[in-house]
Amino acid sequence: MTQAVPSTVDQSCDLCGGSNFETISEFDRHHKPLKTGLCQGCGLLMHLPIPSEAEISAYYANDYRHDYHGENKPSVRRIMRAWNNGQRIVAQIKDHIPVNCQVFEVGAGIGCTVKSFETSGFNASGIEPNTDFNNYTHDILHANVENINLYDLAANHSRDVVLLIHVIEHFVSPKRALKQMRGLLKDDALLYIECPNIGAPFATFDRMFHFAHIYNFTHNTLVSMAQSAGFEAVKTFTDAANPDIQILFKKVAIPPHLDFDAQEAARSYGAIFRYNWFSYNLRVDYLLRRIIKLSAYAKEYAQATRFVKTLEEKFKA
């Protein structure tokens, strides 16, 4: 088991402002050098050091799709999966958001979630910094997704709902990004966030960390991060044992005072190192999920081409 060691990196935590970190990993999932640190003040995990905005922009412009997904244009399986995921999100939150409201997605990817909300009667749009999937988004789906940066958007307080689907972990400063999104939202408007849950490990230790995931959250650190930017949780859709975190937040007028739990770092550490390779892969619930997932993969391979062809016919201009 890898042991945590004190870090001498000179940076402050984006959540609590602390500077006491323990290094828990020196490599990413591809065994390339990547130092990951655990903030001892609040339990947030992050790269040590945090890359600059310029480094991240260059990475997403040139390497992200190939490095993270292994493709520079969406495969039929990816399109089918993204569409089904968009449909799931619509079904999950539609009863908690205003009817026919303005829904805005930050980091819209292919555009399937934006299009799913549009076809469900919402005024849906979004932004996506990567350009690889732009042609498919615009020419095939006809989804209203612009290739612009979040920080170039005016704080016009015009949106009813902002979606952040597996994106918050990619920001150089999640707090800054959330505050920017707060400026996009009307008073008492809603923010829906999904991200991986490091508190319920979604991979074995040697597969956990990736350059694209600058931060790793538990339920508690995600809620605290949202609170620090002026949001409060109103509906949680997954429990602490789920590999994904899915929470609906509301914009509040006065951000709450935050008291950080000194035990959160120990809980995060315990979750990360809870399993070795055998105990992780031989869990009964994990094996059942793998069987279900492999069955879904087989179904995707068998149906994806026909599914995407039908989908594209539906949206043909």
C-alpha cells in the first residue's frame, strides 16, 4: 500500500485555503508522473502543483479527447451512451426544475444532454471548450452549444438551471468556476452537479488519478465547495457508496459560514486505500455491476450503429 508523505508544494487549497498537504500518489493511471495531494484541513484531493490555466487550455485544445477517450471524433458507442445519459439526467431532475425553463450546460461535450433537454421542452443551450466534436454537435444534432470559455460569459443572471456533468473536477479553481456560474443564474436558481466520488473508489488505486481530473471530491467536499461559492444542496440523488456524486443545488443570497471537519482528510484517505486489487475486484456488488456493465457494452456494440443512425435521422435538417 502506498503511504502518504508530507508535501512541500507551495500552494493553498481551493476549498479551505490551507497549505498542509499529504502526497498520496506520484503517478497517474498511465504510470506517468503526476503528484496527487490530500488537504489535511478539509479532505479535498488535488494535483500538486495545480496546473496553470494556460496549461489546461492547451491540454484540452490538443490532447484531451485522445488522451482521455482515445478518439478525436465521437464513436457510435460514445454517442449512444451520451444520449442515454442525457435522457437519464432529464428524467432525474425534470420534476425538480421549472417547466420549460432555461437550462444551460457548462462543458456540454457532444451536446447530447443539451439536445435531450431541448427535445423535452426546455430552452437548452451550452458551451464546450474542446473543438473535436463541434461538427457533430452543430451539423448532426443541431444542438445550441458554443465553443467559448466560461469566463467570457457575462454575469447576466438569466439562467434557471446550470448543468455541470463530470466537469467540476477539471477546473483549475472549482470555486472560481462556481462563482462564475452563480453569476449566470437567477436568484434561487438551480445548479446540478455530477462528478466521480473518490469516497467510493471508482477504480483501483493505480487507475484513480488522471491529469484531466485536477480535483477529486467526496460528497462532503463537493457540498462544501458549492457552499463556499454561494449554493446549498436541495436534493441528493446518490448515496455515499455510489461511485458518482449527483446533487442539485440552489443559489442562495448569503453563502453559509463553513466549518471544516478535521476528520474529512482521514475519511478520504481511508476510502482511497480501502481496497487492494483483489479486495476491490472480488467484491460481490462490484462483480454484479461489472456483469451488468459488460452486458450493456455488448448491447451497445450490437445496437449502437442502428441507434445513432435513427437518432441522426430524427434531427436531420
